[in-house]
Amino acid sequence: MKKLSLLLLSFASAQINYSGEINPSVMTRKSDQSQINLPFRIATLEGGYTFGSVDLKTSIAIEHRWNTGESVFNLREVYLAYYPDWGEVKFGKQIHAWGAVDGNNPTDNLNPYDYYYMFSPGTKRKLGTISFSSKIYVGNFQLEGIIIPKHEINRMPYGEKDFPLSMPVKPFVEYEVDREMELGFRVQNSSVLGDVGFAIFNGNDRAPSLLTANVTFQEGVPPVVDQMNLGYRSTTTWGFDFVTFIGDFTLRGESSIFKTRAPLLSINLFKIPLDLYELHQEVTYAQSVFQVEYTTASDITISGQYIASNVSSERYDWFHTLSVELVQLPNPTFRPGMGTPFAIFTDKAIMLSSSGVMMDDRMELKGSTVVNMDESGYMFTASIGYSPWINWKIETAIVQFKGEKDEPENAFTKMEDFSHLRLGLYYNF
Amino acid sequence: MKKFIFFSIIGSIVCAQNGLEIAKMVDARPTPKDMFNKTKMVLTNSKGQSRTNIMVSKSMDGNKRQIIWFLEPKDDKGVSFLKIEHSNQDDEMRMWLPAFKKIRRISSKRKGDAFMSSDLSYEDLSSRDLTKNEYSRLDDEIIDGKDCYVLKVIPKKEAKSSYSKHLSWIEKSSLMAVKEESYDKRGELKKNKAYTHKKLKEYFVMERIFVEDIQKNHTTEVTFLDLQVDTGIDYNLFHEKNLKRIPKM
């Protein structure tokens, strides 16, 4: 009876929290003022139910397209969080965030990305995954472990004529991953000088890559690739991040080494095609981001980032699956299957950004530019947000890509047609 | 009779406290072990347009440890801020940003920066170290019927203050500040601050702060609502893990 009373009392003292945003917006191409018809989140709702030391948290969104009028309900997160004295434990579909820098995080590979939102900040660009995580605080240390039982992949805009980097058709992925379960571990130390973190993650690429091919060899003619078969490489990352302060400047940095390899393939031994050739590949690459930020006396924040990605070693071996005989076939161009999304644009870039508020936070000005240091090209964005009444905001933004006509394969050149104006209305509740 | 008056005058001259002694009295004033309140902050610009922020705050050690959870405006809801002051090293400040799911460590050095775009700076919200300021007593004054000490406070170089001096009116009976004028590095009047306090349990606590930035022609009114003291706040509350959960009022 006493236990029941205590339970009822706990329920009675439980607390419901919610917040959300309604955000209709429209994007218009700069070149011909045509509307860009990509899905966007027209409404989001974050809900929480607090019951003692336990929270139930949810995040839902409604994704909408103007041209078709269709809306899709999306349960982005739903998880239980328990907060004992020593830390926190969470289980469910959730989004994690590792790393010290803003926006481009080589150490943050726990969740796949939603490339429809790759220019959106924070968790908006991520997809929730079912996972178990636990964080323990011991003195100045934090230790965090994450188990992701099922591999999830990036959401890519396939067949979207309005997104220049879109592939026309979603590729068929032949092979399942070698090991579904993914594991991550991070330790952070805080001191008067700042924070330092180390992270390890063992998982699978979020984007598919070439693993085998069906090839016809004929004497006297080059081999003909009849079919390319995709799968997900196994990747392990070792990362490091820090934040420290020098005078009025804040320095943030993050770096990760990725070791990716072709997985062990599950091929039926009795049904191996005669023309099947496997690509054994082992690639080590690194991504780093270094950020400096400064806030002026008038509360304008200026930050600069240097983003770099490089391949330190690559090894490719093609061999015939049945005979295990090595053959000579062209090696694919390496594309990272994990890491900061910006790596699809360039291997080296500098990003400068600035933001400030005026008129008692009624007006917000933001601007950023990304300069491609590897080839030509840049991206420029600027936005003005005005809040005529509390909880309402009107925002207008311009996004400009500039490439080089002589470099048609340059991502910035391909994105030029995506240069657009955006107008959005926000209501927060 | 003349001897009595003479010795009274001499006695009062000898026994009158100087600025530092008054500052020490103010510093030694009984303060709550902890405080829990809802804070309403109204910012008003030169055109009379206002904007309201509402937050929940828990603090202890005379505000040396403080967590603030922002409730309004709604686009700030869920953002929270942890401050831990250290006497012999830089303060620690962290913010929880729900949109990024990150606890962001931020620089504590810019004490002159405005808190949430208000006329109160982080320095205004921090406690003053007696050893890092020079105190001198000016003539007592009566403000709104309250008999007050008047102190001139000049921050020393090690205080790294954004002000060159303050004039503070301290009510004698409560040892609470009633009014303060703060001057910028050029010696020009920057801010006028007016304080209202009340008695809660055996303590005098701040109930309202009104700040006028003379140079920007802008005001901030901070009202402390639902004030509770000595509620037994756990020392371990002031940890970043508690930034993610808004407490129940």
C-alpha cells in the first residue's frame, strides 16, 4: 500500500514539457526564380514527460513538399533517459552529438546524416537511430559508451532534379554489413584550461561503395564491367577534440583518423557467379577541423574554420572470387563513407561565419562563406531574421554557390544551379 | 557640555567605518545558503519597445554557483547556462544547446559582455572580490527615505573590470545596495542601477533590479518571482548533467 501511494505520488508530481516550431518556407532558384521543390520540415514538436529521475523524450516532425502537397510524419526521436547521481542512461531512438567544433564534426559518426538537410545546423541534419548510451561522470572526467544494435544509413536525395548532387536512381545495395552492431566510446577531461576528448567508434559506412563487380574478360580487349555491386565498408575511427581559451579567443579543434576496409562478404558458396570479382580495399584517411571564435564588445560572434580531409594510404586488390586469382582492374575513386558531410564538396576549405543580434534580439543577422582551397569555388550565405512579435520570426536568406566552368566535376560548379533565395516564417511555442 | 560634544565628535571620527570596512560588512551580511526563483527580465529600447525573457534560476554560495534555465522566448526554451566561479582561476561557464544536443563550454573572460542582450553584464551578475577593488567612503545620503552609506569602488587592474568606478548606495539597516552608478573606462557614466529588496526568512534578498544604460538609452528590469531560500539545494546540482532538465517550479 505504501509503495502504491509513493508511486501514485510520483505520477502526480510528474511534469510534461513541450516545445515546437511551425516553419513554412519556400526556396526560389536565383537563376530563373523557379521554385526548388525539396521536402522540408514544416512543423516540429519536442515533447518530454518527466517522472522522478526518468524522462521520456520525443521529437516528431512533419515533412512537406509544396509541389505535391504531400506531408510525411516523421518520428525522429523517442527514448527513455534516466539520470542517476553518477550520470545518465538513455535507450531508444535518439540523436547523439560528439565533438567540440561547430557544424563540421569528424568525430561525430554515431548517427547517419539526412542530406536533404545538410545545410541545416545541429541535430536537424541527423537521423535518429536505436541505441543504448550511458555517460558516467567521475571527477573531471566523463566516460560515455554507446551501443547501436542496427546499422543505419544516410538519407540521400536520389532522383531529385532540384538537388544538383543527387544521383538519378537509388543504387541497389547488394551486400549486408559484416557486423550490424556498432560501438562507440568517448572520454572527456575538463580543466581550467578547457576540455579535451578522445573517441573511438567501430561501425559501418553510412554511404555504400563498390565491393564487387561482374566483369567479362576477353583476350585482346579490355575487361568489361557488366555490373557493379555495392555494400558498406567496415570503418573504425579514432578521434580527438578540444576547446580552450587564449585571451578573448576560443579555440576548438577536432580530428579523426578513419580506417575503412571491405567487409567479409556473405556469398553463397554454391551460387558464386563465374564472373564475380571482389575488391579488397583498405583505406586510411583523416579529417580535421580547427576553429577560432571571437565575440566583439557589441556581441557579434565571428568564427573561422579550417576543414581538411586527406587520404593517407590506400590499398586495392581485385581478385576473382572463385579462383582467388588477383587481376588488374581499375581502382575506384575513393569516397569517404563516414565523417563530416562537407567532405563531399572538397578536401580543404576555409569557412568564415559571423552572427549578431540587434534591437533587443528582434533582429538576427548571420553570414558565412566557405572557400574551396582544393580547387576553385565558394559558397556564400547570408540571412536576416526579424521578430515582429515574441515567438514569431520572418527570415530571408540568400545562398550562393560559385564554381569554375572549366571544372565541371567540381562540386561547387555543380551546385551553382542550387543558388537560391529562401523565405521562411517561424512560430515557436 | 562642550567637552561632551568635543569627545562625541572625536569618538565618531575614530569609530566611523571606512569604505573597506563597510564593504566587508556588506560581504559578511547573512546570505541564503541557496536560492531558487523564477526571473523575469524585460528589455526596453529607446523606442519603448519591450522584449521579455523568463528563466528559472538556482544558485548557492552567494551566486558563485548558478544554473539558469531559459523558458521564454519560446525559441530559447530549453537553453540553459551553468556558471561556477573560482576565486583564484577563471570561472567555468557552459551552455546546453538543445538544437545541437551539445554542452558548449564558453569563454568566461568577457565579463563585460552583456547577459542575454540585457544591460546587465556578466560582471554585473558576478560577486565582487574585496581584494580586487579599492573602497572609499563618501558622505552618507538618504535615498527614498533610506539612510545609506555611499561607497566609491574602484576596480584594481587584477579585477579585469570593464568599469573604471562605481558609486554604490548601501542601506545602513539592511546592508543591501539601493542604487549604483557605474562608469566606463573613460570615466563617463555608463549605467544607473536601482535595487529593491525584501526580507525573506532572516535574510534580505534582492527583489528587483532596474538598470538603465545611459549611453545606449536602453533599460532592463529584472524581477525575481517565486523566490525561495534555503530549500536544501544539493551542491551536486551545479554540474553540466543537470543543464538538460528544467526543474519543476
